[in-house]
Amino acid sequence: HTDASPDALVTFGQPMSCHLFGLEFKKRTGAPWVAHFSDPWADSPYRAATRAAARANANLEAQVARAADALVFTSPETVDLVMRKYGPDIRGKARVLPHCYNRALFDSLEPDRAPRNGEYVIRSIGSFYGVRSPEPFYAALETVARNEPGLLHGVRVEFYGYTEARLKGLIENYPAAERVISFKGSVPYMESLRLSLGADCLLAVDAPSEVSVFFPSKLVDFMGSGRHIFALTPEGATRRIASAAGATVAPVDDPAAAASALTQLLQSKPGNLNTPCPEYESRAVARQFMDIIREILE
């Protein structure tokens, strides 16, 4: 506690309870307040809630939306989803601020790029649970193995991070893919960056949906590494951002298209992204964030 009032308050969710602190602090002090949402709150398709809990979340979100001076989201798709239920007075507070990567962290690391005797290493770094499953990639890899088995010569696929047991077990249905896939478990954040730098290609698999509003923070780290990206994703934020960065992109719910895209990738074996992504570097995003804070101070 301090007697000095802050210039501004910024709260970050997840967890969304941080915004409830902001709501109370705003009531008591009147300090300018930025509420940053890395994910949707009441509108999240992954939030399992009873009808009563859903109503409570919607009510709390509305209180925050009314009281905060700026509402920050990581993609325009998320703004459209969350703001569709509010009027122009609240929608006018919405700002887009993307996730960012820290170039200095990558520069401080020695890449994990030991001699591989011609191997091509694909790495997935992140968690799989619920409706977000690695199975679309298993299936695409199995199709490639059956149609053009020579393309898998020297290919090694590694999954780092938590994978729900039932989702990991699905690999047994794809025996050819299983021969080149290994599960490595979770690693600390800095090690995940080092492993990203050391891969030839990084794998991103989203949950199926008509449109995905999510901009995964791991995707921006993949972009910061400069390594090629293979993304299986529906229409939406990830597809838009990954495509602009020069990644190989395919629908997550179209097995034939996913297998075709993976075949083309393994034929050419790219190691780098075609397009640099300086707009997602931390200094560039920090400048945008400071502009939002200055705006509410004025």
C-alpha cells in the first residue's frame, strides 16, 4: 500500500480475477485503467461453466467493460467476438495489441542444433488437452508415410509440453507416424525458446472451429525464432498471422488438405520463415502499449 496514487493501472487476464481487483481499485481511486484480455472471458469457447456461472461471468465482464478506460485484446477477431454484445460506447474502448517476442532472449541462447546427419526436425512446443488435439497432424503424417514413405527419411518429430494421456494414446492408431514421433514432456520457458531455435520447423495445431479468435502466445515465439512454421488451423487469427509470416498453413479439419500441405513441406524442407516479423518484437509492441496508456492519461 502507498499513499501516492499511480498514474495508471493495468490488469492482465488470465486469470480474469485480476480485472475484479481493477474494478474495485477503479471504484476507490478513479485511476485511469487499462484491462488487458489475452483471451475472451464470457465468450470463451473453452470455458466450461454452468448456466449460473456463465451469467455471472457475463455480468462481471460487463462491469469491467463499463468501468475500464481501455480494453485491450490480442487480435481484431477477439474484439469482434467480445464486443458484439456491447454498444458503441464500450466498443470504442477496444484496442488491439498483439503478443510479442523478446529478441534479446533469443540472442542470448545457443541453439540446439547438434549435427543431425541430414535429419529434418519438426517440433511442437505447447500443450494439448480438451478439444485441442494433435490428431490432425498424426493423420496427415500417416497419409504421407503411406503415399510417399521416402519423404519421411530423416524426419524426426518431437512433442514438448503436456499432452493429455488420451490424446497421446491416439498415436497408436497411426503406426507409420508413430515411428517418427516422440513425446518429450514439459520444459522451462527458456529451454522452449532454445528448442524452437534448434528446430527446422515448428508445429502449431489449433482446435477445430468455424473461426478461431485466438492468437496463441507460443505462435509469436515461433515467429521470433525465425524457424519455419507448419500450422493446422481454422480461419481466424492464427491463420491470418501465420500466413502473413510465410508459414505453411492448412485447415485443421480437412485431412486431405493437411496431408497435401505436409507433403509439400517435406518435399522442400524449409528451415526459415520467408517473412521477418519485426512488428511483433517486444520493443515495437511496447511502444503501442505506451500509446494506449498515454491515450487514457490524456
